[in-house]
Amino acid sequence: MRSTREPTRAPERPPRDGSARSRGSRAVAIAIVVAVAASTVRAESLDLARLMQMLGGVRAGEATFVERRDVHMLDRALVSRGRLSFEAPDTFVRETTEPRAERLAITGDTLTVTQGGRRRTLQIDAAPEAALIVEAIRGTLTGNRAALERHFDARVSGTPEQWWLDLVPRDERLRNTVKAVRVGGRQAQVREVDVYLADGDSSTMTIEPAARSRTDTPRTRP
């Protein structure tokens, strides 16, 4: 008797699904991009605590400055030039060389003004509006978060490579004179200070740090 068994057939391969592979590749690529983007955002995010930590690592520094003051009652801006220096925790010196020589030195709450061979000393609280601007600059340079938050509502934007610190006076009476102070910088260097007064006047100080600044980095012994 002849066998009626049919010949064995090779198993059929499922059809290739090119669209499924394409979708899978795209999904993997998207996941990689999202992961990289998320890590970049985390690496570049900046808040007040981190900014103060960066700035506080520089214990002393020197710089030159050019300040442009726009006064609404004058036809042209007032420009001054000079040098700045600071030393933590609370010393700040502004020495103007142009258009006329003047030196302001603040240590703690004491302000010493030297101009034209004359020198006078007073407590900085005697001029609260000026004290507010000094605290904005000195507090930022020294990374003194407590001092800044005592006088201002502070908001940080940007990244460590280019950041902005917006300071609005807490005291309503002082806001009637000093509307806001904006400080800009890169890494641990302050590069610009903008002051906006309530009457519409403003000033922009452009700062060029000196090559060397003293930090808290410990020295290695030979």
C-alpha cells in the first residue's frame, strides 16, 4: 500500500515588517535625545544657593569698571571709569579715576569717602538708598546670601555660563527710590551691574575682572 503522507513543508517565515523596525529605531533615538536633554538641563540649572556657592568661593578680587548713567534731565549720559576691589566677608572699595578722583571704601557698616584730599567717615545707614546699592554689589561679589535676602527679593535666571540676579528691594519706602538692581555674570565673575531708579534714571556698570582672584582652593604642598 502506498503511503498517503504529504511531504514535509519548511516552516513559513513571517513577512518582514520594515515599518515596525523603523518605528522601533525612532523610539530608541527619541529616548536617547530626551535623556541627553534632561541631563543637560540638570547640569545647567542654576538657583540662588548654587550661585552664592560659586561666588562665595572667591574670597577677594580686583577689576576695572566703566559706568554709564542715564539721567532723564540731561541730554547725554554720564560716564565714569575706575577700579573695584573686594575682600570677604564685608570689604568693598570703588575708586573712580575719571572724570574726577574719588574713593569709596566700605567695611562692615562704615563708609569712608576720600575726594580732593578730604576724607570723611560715616555710617552707611545714614544714606539708606546708597547702602541698598552697596549691599547689592557687595553681597553678590562675596556670595553673601543672607545679606541679599535681608534687603531684597532675589531671583536667578540663566546658566553658570551666563547668569542674571534680579534684586527688588523688600522695603517699600526704598522701592520709591531704587526700583531694582540687576547683576549679571559668568561663572564666579560679576560682569555687569544695572541699577534702575524709580524716577526713570538708570546706570550700567560694565566690569572687567583682573586676571587673578583669590579663592578658597587649598594649596597643594610640594
